[in-house]
Amino acid sequence: MLDVSFHQGAGLLSFTPQSELRVLAVASQGQAETGMEVLWQLCASLQRLGYPVVVLDGTAYETEASPGLHHLLSQAPWHEGASLNLGDIASSLAVIPAAQGLPELARIARATDTAPLQGLLPYFRAYGLLVLHAPASVLGPLLTHTATTPLVMMPPGAAGVLTSYQTLKQIALHAGLPCTVAAVLQENSAPERTQAAGALRTLQQCADRHLGGRVRTTTLSAHNSQDMQRLALQLLENAGTIGGTMSAMPIHNLTGLPSHGVRSH
């Protein structure tokens, strides 16, 4: 069940009764323009469901003109007086540059032997949903203590299969997590659908052979709002949480990953 009214009311009134913060992860890859467009559409769908969303964008660097997570981490948590002047980036969808801050979180976690995302809760607990958008090499070390299902948007062609497989492998090595791989169709034509289905099959076969099959695949049209909402609901259903009850996810060897997986086309 999606408790929409609770999250919407809490967000609008700036209440923070929830003890946990839902977290989604979206791996950034080479198709920057398409990937960002889909990310914004997914976030818009989640907001329409009543979830106040904040995005930590690991592809955007913090600067003095555009402060972000790096600046926020240098302050005390919000309940001790911390604040972040978002300036021009403040909007109905909060997008915070985090290219420096996200790796800092991983370094702090290694040094203190704590869950990497735990320290974010005091800063963002007023939101219903935290979206991490970053390369797999950054996401993997951050997701070791939360059971989310990262989203990988597969670029077209053979190069897209290879890039997506490398992303799946990095996340599996670091966090032992399954992923959802989405082929985003621009024209939604029959040839494009056929090509995407073939690429997803190839990727699934590689994942079955080398990663234990821990991947879900799906196809969606970039211009179909129902497709975007469907994917948003799937991600929300498999979201992780940040909170006081976080438990560590086991780090699996690739050969130790279960051989079954959930697939949807």
C-alpha cells in the first residue's frame, strides 16, 4: 500500500513524523540527456503520488554559486541549525549538486564503520523520498546497508549492453543488489522495440551467466506518462529506507549470487 495522504500532508506542512526516509538509486551513464529526461519524469510521477522528492545529483559539482551536499555536510544537521541556500536550483523538485558530497559520505562511512547513508537522514527527513543519481562506481559503496533496487537506463545498441553490464557488475560487487534495467524508446516503433528486446535479452543472458541473474528488465516509451508512472511505482515498491532500523545487506561474491531473477518486458 502506498500511504499517499500521509506523505503529502507531512510534506506540505513540513512535519517530520516518519522515522525512516525512502531511498531510490538511479545510475548515470553515457546517455546524459536521455537519462536526465527520464529521471525528471520519474520524479514528477513520484511527486504526483504525494511524495516530496529530493535528488542528490552526483553528476553535478558543488560550487559557491551552486552549493550542494559538500557544503551541507560541513554543517550540523538541520535540527541543530544547518541550512542550505539552494538559490536558483530551489524548485518544486529539490535537486542538489552532490558530485563531491556523495564520495565524501563513502569515505566517512569507511573511517567510522557506519552505514554510508545514515548521516543523510537528519538533513532530509522532511522529504518523503531521496533519489541518488550518480555513476555506479559512486552508488555501489553507498548502498551497502539498504535494500533498494537501483535503476539502470540502457543506452541503445551493442555499446549500451556493454555499458549497462559494467554498471550491473559494479553495483553487484559493491552492494550485492539486483537492478532494474530500462530500455527507453524514443520513437516506440516496431524496429526500435525489436532492437531493444534483443539488447535486453543479451544483457539478461550475460547477467544470468556472470551475475547470477539478479536483474529485472523493462521497456518504456520516453513520451508515455503511463509507462513512466508504472516504472515509478515499481521503483517505489522496491525502495530502500534510511533510518534507525537500517540493517546491513550482505556483500555477495558474484559466484554466490542466487541464480533466479525477476524479469518483465
